[in-house]
Amino acid sequence: MRPLLALCLALAACSRPEPPAVPPAAQPPQGAQKAQKTQRYSPFAVVLADGAPFHALTVKDVGLGLSPTAAAHLDEALAEALAARLAHHGARAQHDPTVADPAWHTQCAGAHRYVDLWRSANPPRVGFSLWAGCGADDKLAWRELPLASEDALAGPEALAAVEALADALVDALGAKACPGC
């Protein structure tokens, strides 16, 4: 009976809670593009193998202002690029529409890494914050990277921009957030 009880308790701990209010620290910085009024969660997750420092990495758009088509291309390309860089942890990019549910992003916070993305102008850049939970204490990193142009995330330079973003994210994971990354 004890193994069954342990399983029930483990499943209850990972049930979908109501999504919390987004902490102010997770908002894009001043000057970020305001074209997008709502947050958008990527339907892609980077899932790591058992024994990795965390089990999943997911992305939320908090101000990229991309068209739905460009956003879909960015979501998939970034997930694939991150999975390739985390392959030594058995990482794989996984498309799952349930990942786009905001409540999914509050589960099992300690074993999950969250990325918020935005775009800023003058000069054009893409920014990210990396989180290990929902509170201000859980922010692991914040960076902005230069873009070749304002349209770099949706134009011919998109692949180079995604590759640079993936490199910066894996670098930001570092020893604190991802030992061995």
C-alpha cells in the first residue's frame, strides 16, 4: 500500500495549479516593444532525460511582437537549437499544445526552467530572462543581445539570431542553474 500512496502523493504534487499573477520582475524592460498585449507560451518544450539538473525548459513571449507565423518558426527553431546544445543531458525538443497552457508553467517549479523573451528597439535587440520558478528570487539571468535589424527574428537573419539566443541561454544556465551545461 505504501508504494501506491507515494505515487498518489507524487502525482498530487505535480497537478495543475491555478496560474499565479506574473511577477513584476518577469515583465519586459522599459523600452521593450509594446505591439503584443498578451503573453504567449510556446507549444514547444525542451525535455531533458532523467538525472539531468532539471526536467524541462519552456519559453514565454512577453513582448516579441512577431506575426503568428514568425512566432511559430521562432518557437520551433529555438527549441531545436536548445535541445542540440543540451544533448549531453539527453535533451529533445518536443511539440505539445498543452505546454502553451499558462497553468503548465507553474508545475514543479524546482525542476523546470522558464524563459521570458522580448524585443527592444534603438538599437534592435532581443532579451531574455531565465527563471527557476515564479518569484523574484527565482530569476537566474537577464540579458539582451544585439540584433542585425528590427526584423532579424522574422527575416533572413532569423537563424543566426536564434543560434545566438540559444548560445546565450545555455551560457546563462551556467553552473548555478544547470551543473554540467
